[in-house]
Amino acid sequence: MSRRSPIATRHPPPATRHPPPAILLRESYRHHGRVKSRTLANLSALPPAAVELLRRCLKGERLVGIDEVLEVASDGSPAHGHVEAVRQAMTRLDFDRLLSSRPSRERNLVGALVAARILNPQSKLATTRWWRKTTLPEAFGIAGATEDDLYAAMDWALERQARIERKLAARHLEAGGLALYDRTSSYFEGTACPLARFGHNRDGKKGKLQVNYGLLTNGAGIPASVSVFEGNAGDPKTLLPAVRRVREQFGVAEFTIVGEGGMITQTRIEELRPIQGLDWITALRPEGIARLFPDGAVQMGLFDQRHLFELTHPDFPGERLVACRNPLLARRRAHKRQALIDATGAELEKVRQMVLRGRLEGAEPIRARARKILKRYAVGQYYTLDIRNDGFDVHIDSDAMAAGWAGLDADAARRREARWKRHADAIDAALDRLRGRIGQGALHGKDNIGVRAGKVLNKYKVGKHFTLDIGDHHFEFAIDPEKVAAEAALDGIYVIRTSLSPERISAADAVRGYKSLTQVERAFRSFKTLGLKVRPIRHYRDNRVRAHIFLCMLAYYVQWHMMEAWRPLLFADEDQAAKTLRDPVAPAQRSESALRKVHARTLDDDSPVHSFQTLLDDLGGIVRNLCRRKGAGSDEPAFEMTTPPNPTQARAYQLLKTITLAKDQPHVDRDVHSLSGLSY
């Protein structure tokens, strides 16, 4: 009897069944001249990789572990996946040519700074330390770059800011379209920067200097320009420079500027009116809305049938007003106002108690306190008191004193007189303090009380709803119900004002256009808290501060496109078209698919839903290994092996391929004045 080597074979299932095929280890042998076979083991439970290894071993192959053949070079596994993602996005955006049409080391350094700002924003010195652990220096061709090289690259970028912004405007600002403009501030570390000033600090950092900067985007929120101002510059004064930049530098003669009511004020509108081809969308401030009610221009009954209606008013000639009422916003404002009024009332009551605290009133309390003082001293018996409800008088009983000193010798009389003088001075001081407490509390004086109450009113900003009665020794307050009712009548109401005609924009689209300012607010959140970390500003030269904020804008430009491409993987609503169809006044609501992602925390394939930063971190798990043969000589070349992406990482890379510029977009280095009519 002879035998053959065992082999692993697949036996198909019966025709009536549909389980996976069985994998058996079988042996062939010869018995009495006939070839037979028998099953040694059922391998169906083994993973496919193990079965394949067994099959190769049975064929006589010698299998060697990779660790026995190859080794990874020391420090040879830099993080690569997240760098590759940002680099792919920048390539899709033709970012290098956006910076400059000519290759240069400075262009590479600026690109690397932008990528680093997205991936791991730090100081310039820390950045040069961090990127050594990644493939970023290799991807951008900046190996060996120092901190000084990065500062020089910032200066190079600032010199080219105007040209870069012209290219961005040519790509994304549409003639006749919307241009969104808003401004914010960021606090500053240090005191040496000429731009740093004290102003309205939007970061809530008391006692910190700050710089202001304004961001200009298209209607979708894609940034086109950023301007830096001194920290005490007012919002309205920055508007006209932004308008002139769009018209004169970017070559867009006709567009609609969209800004908040505090930005596009009545004074600014009077300056904008003479500019041909310029329109605006903004909102009335509360005092402007209040002017519409006495004239009956806005009637609350109209809101019973609809959320918005259009009107005109002689105080706003040549403009359309769109009045809107959001019931949910009305409830929120009413709740917030009541909470602020309650908090203010509680604080004012503390002030009132400070005025009353320690106050002494009435004859009996005064008599008890005065007698307590006199009993403290041995000579108090020689004082008589005349007590009133509002004070007291004190007298010295000379007869009692003479009777007490009668019969004393000269030395005893001198000692008694010295003690009298000491105690009399102490009694006079204590009685004077007592007089100060009669009718006067711990807080007194009309000016002092007013200052303390003013701090409370400024804290919660609802002082207009209170009436105050302040005197030198009293303080009372009350809520003015008429003023509260007058403001409550406007709860949930806001009025959009625009110079655009009905033929150019509907009332609903005018409201949507104003609400698109949330795209600029989204940019500011990314600048400050969601990854780019524009603050704290560590530079002190004004040109470096401007360059720093400009680089943050360029980083947001890339990040914006990446986030849009990655919407299917993020906690983001993919149904963007619904925004143009839903009620513009009703509160924004997420689509059902977005809500499913929020609640389930997983996608349809059970992979986790990401934020932008966690998806970058996940991609950072892809590394590029530098490998060489084990025991190889120094002259034998090494080779690179990149970690293969998992399904989520592979999909993220695939989605980045959807980033495109407009199909008819000419080359961005052409004359931008001829491109003003193109849209993104």
C-alpha cells in the first residue's frame, strides 16, 4: 500500500443546499492496487488566509515570516495618510498655482504651512518639530526647513495676498451674486503689536488686547478675502473698504453685499446708495423695528396667517422690508429676557441690602448700642445720653465727676485725670462711629450706590426694564411692566431690508440671503475653535499678524472643500438642496439621514461617523514604512511600503476626487477682470 501527500480540497454542497463550500484535508493512498482517498480533517472553520498558507505548505513551499526577511528603518514610519488627504485636496484646488504660477521654495513652504494649520496648528517652531514625524516635508519638498524659513515664507505670502485674493475672487465671486461680509476679533498675547487694542472682545477675554479682522466670502461661504484692523476699529467703518476691494481690485462691478444690521447701518447705506451696481441685504436693528409699529406698518395680526410679509415704509425709501416672525425664537427670547430680568433683580436686591446693612434706626437700638459703648470704659458713668429716633446727644455730668474725685490726694487725682483723657478720646471716637451708622448702611452716598447699581445693569443688559430710586442713604428699584410688554410685543420678529427689486429676488430668498451669513460664522468657528486655532496670536509684528490670519483663511479655503466632500462621512447634513426649498423663517432642521447619523453614531455600513478632526486622525494611522532587507549592507537600497487604507480611509480618499472647480473656469492666472461673471 502506498500513500500520497495530503491535500486540501473543496467539496461542493448538495444542489439543494446553499452553505459555503466545505474545505477538507484529504489523503490519497493505494490499497490492493486501487487508489482511494479519505478525509483527515474538516478545515471549513479556518479563515481563508490560514487555508491558503496550509495549501502552500503542502505543496512544499518554504514560508518565512516577514520579520525574518525585512526590517523597518529606525524612525522610518512617518504618519502619511492625513498629509496625503490634504495634499490631494490642494491638488484638486490647483492650490500651488493659486499661490504662484512659478514654482519656488517659498511657494512650497506656504503650502506646507497651510497644510500644517489644518492638521496640527501650532507655533512655527513647534510646527518644524511636529512635521518631522510625518511625510509633510517630503510631500511639499521642504526638507530641512527652519523656523526662520517659515517666517520668510509668511512675508512672501503677505506680499502676494492681493494677487492671491484676486484669483480666489475670479474663481468664486459671481457678478450679480452675493458677497457675505462679517467681522470678528481674536485676543492677543503681549503688548508690543501696533494693531493690538482694547475693544469689544468677542472672545470673552477681559483685560486682553485684540485685533479685528473681516472675512469676505461668496454666497456659499467660500472665502475670497480677509482684512486685519486695529482692535478698536468699529464694524461699520470696515465695510466700505471691503466693497471697494470687490469692485476695484477684484473687478466685480455688480454684486450684493450681505451684512448684519450693526455692520450695514443707515449711515453706511447712505454711502452705498451712489455706487452703481451695488445692492445690499441686511436687517433692521431693534430700534428700527420699533419705528414700524406706531405707524401700523407692521400689524401683529398679519403673522397669524403667514410667517413673513413684505412692506415699504417712508423712513426707508427705495428699499423693500420683509417682516418675519419665528414663534420658536419668540419663546426663546421671552425666556431669556425673563431669566436676565430675574438675575438683574437678584443682583439689585443685593445692592439694596448693602445700603441697609449695618444701618441703626430707632431710639431703643441706638440707646442699647450707646450704653454698650459707655459700659466698656470706667469713666462712662459720667456721661448722660439724650436719645432720639434719628440720633442722640451726649453730655458729661460734671457734678458726678467732681463727687467721684472728692477726697483724692494730688497723685491719685493726676492718675484719674490721665485715665479720663484716654477714655474720653476713645468714647468720643466710638460714639462718632455710632453716629455714622445711624441712617447709613455699608453702602452709602448717591454716587457710590449709582456706580454699584450701574455695574449690575451693564452686566445683564436689561437695565431699560428697571426704574431706580437712588439717594444718599436709600436705594429702591422696580420692574417697568410697560417697557417689558413693549419689547415682548417684538419677540420673534425681525425685518430684512434690501435694495434688490422683486424681479431680482423674492422676499423668501432675501431672507435666505441674509441667513447665509451663518456661513461666515461657520468660518469664524473654524478659525477659533474647530481646528485652525487662529488664537492666541503669538506674533507681535503687524505684518506677521496679518500674514498669520491670511494663512488661516487659506487653510479654511482648503478645509471648506474637504468638509463638503466628506459630508457622507461626517456629522453633516448631505441634503443641501433642501435649504432652498424649506420655509426660510422656520427653524432649521436636519434631514432624516443626518438625524440617523447623529443618533446611531454609525453609517449604513456600520463604520463610525466622524468629525472633520477625527477623520483626519483616522487617516493619520496610515504610515509610510521605510524597509530594507534584513542584514543588507549600507549600499543596498531601501524601499517604501505604505499601509493599505481600510474601507473608511479608502472612501475618504475617493470622496476627495469630487472636489472640482467650475467646468468653464479658465486658468486662474489670466486677467481676473475678465472672469468676474464666472461662478463656482
